[in-house]
Amino acid sequence: MEPSSGVGPEKRPTVDLVKDKNGTDQILLQNPKGASVKISLHGGQVLSWKTEKGDELLFTSTKANLKPPHPVRGGIPICFPQFGTRGSLEQHGFARNKMWLVEDNPPALPSFDPTGKAYVDLVLKSSDEDTMRIWPFSFEFHLRVSLALDGNLTLISRVRNINSKPFSFAIAYHTYFSISDISEVRLEGLETLDYLDNMRDRERFTEQGDALTFESEIDRVYLNSKDVVAVFDHERKRTFLIRKEGLPDVVVWNPWEKKARALTDLGDDEYKHMLCVDGAAIEKPITLKPGEEWTGKLNLSLVLST
């Protein structure tokens, strides 16, 4: 965790510990140009990603329950070690409902260049009885969240097996993008891929050769996708680029009108202003033998068009 610094006339990246109205610790990252990212220690969840002009790029519902232990509807919840209801755990696993710790001396990450970046390291360990009771494996989940000088947001996850027996897990960065209108966006990079349709009991289909547009509820897992997918928002003249490593799948979700009305933590019309596109590893769970470590990386960037 880089300390805040006001030394010298030039602006530098800053990292500050703040609290929300419920007293939950949060980390505020800011780059020298004024872009910012806010991460809650509840769930290790990114709650906000703003441009240097203060534009919010992530959606959070006005009805979201921000008080632990409730999961927050919006931002980037981390689904681990289970996605959805594909297993015996609570929906999307327990990581998003646990309190994470700031890690002052994280394991070395040689590939990471800290130049100009504000970043923080968080860790979740299988140290409490409740976690061990529902998922009896010893692990360490190290998460580095960084904000670059160009405003790019990167999440690097490292999961290590410190047990004497293998375990398998799924993971997804359940990213809620803020959009102008769901009918005005398109998603590219998933053409001709196979996908599992969660609305049809995970039946497998093949996507057609066109970009995805949205006219009704969607809940799919696209398999073995490219390392880059893009969300084009025509009305706001901006594009989200989603780059990923170690995350072969992409989840695409929007509840649409009927399901939105049934969700108590989502406004009736808010589905129009959000689209979830997740970098994920779901279809083929990741298996770690004792002592093994998995690394996954998600990089989000914004491109403005004229």
C-alpha cells in the first residue's frame, strides 16, 4: 500500500483509508490527474471508479444495502469460490461478504510496475471457523487493486493453496458498468462463441456472428473468449475495454424489467443503466494442489470517441 504524499510541488498518487457512513473501512486511490477508485474492505469490493472529470464509470443501485454483511448491488463484487448457485455455498460464494485486510507486506509481484500508480493490497484468509465450516480448505486470496496514470483500473488476484489437499474454485469479477441506456449499447468480442444460457438451465448454444445488443433479459456464460471484449455506449460516446488474463469465460447479465422489479436492492428502472460483463473462470473450475498458486488479472480502460 503506497502511502499518501504531499511532498514537493508535483502531484503524486495517493492512497487513503476512509470510512463510509456505516463505519466500514474503505480505501481511496487517486492518481495525479484526479481519477479515483474506492474499495471497501467488506468483500474487497471496488465500489467506485471515476475519471479525472469525476464521471462515475461503475453502476451502484440507489437501493443497494451498504451495511455489512449484505452484498452490495453494484461496483465489482468478487464471486469466489463459487459462481451463482453452481455448488453448495451461498450464491456467488463467501468472498464478497467477508471482511478483507489491508496487506502491508504482500508476496512479491515481479511483473507489476508501480510507476505512477496508486494501489493497495488486500488479503482474505481461511482463518475463521465459519469459512472453514462451509468450505474446509486453507487458502490465501491476495488482491491488488491499482489505478494507473491513464485512469485504467486493474485487479490482480492470486489464490494460493496452503492446505494438505487439493481444492477447486470458480471466480468472477462481477463488474457493473454504468451505461446510458441498455438499448443503446453493444458488446463486441463474443461473436461465434459457445455460451451457457442460465435462463435455459445452462443449455449450451453458439452465438451468431454479430455484436451483442440487448432487447430482453440476458444471463449467459461465454466460454473460452478472447482476452479483450468491448462495451460500446453510443449515447455517451465511450467504450469500455475489458482485458483479462487467466479468466477464459465472460459472464453477461442484465435482469431486464420483470426481474428488476423482483430484486429488492435494485430500482425498477435501473436495469436500463447497467450492464454486467465479468471476466471469469466458471465452466472449468481451477484446481490447485497443495502449495500451488493461481493468478488472474482484469484490466478495465475507457476510450472516449468524438
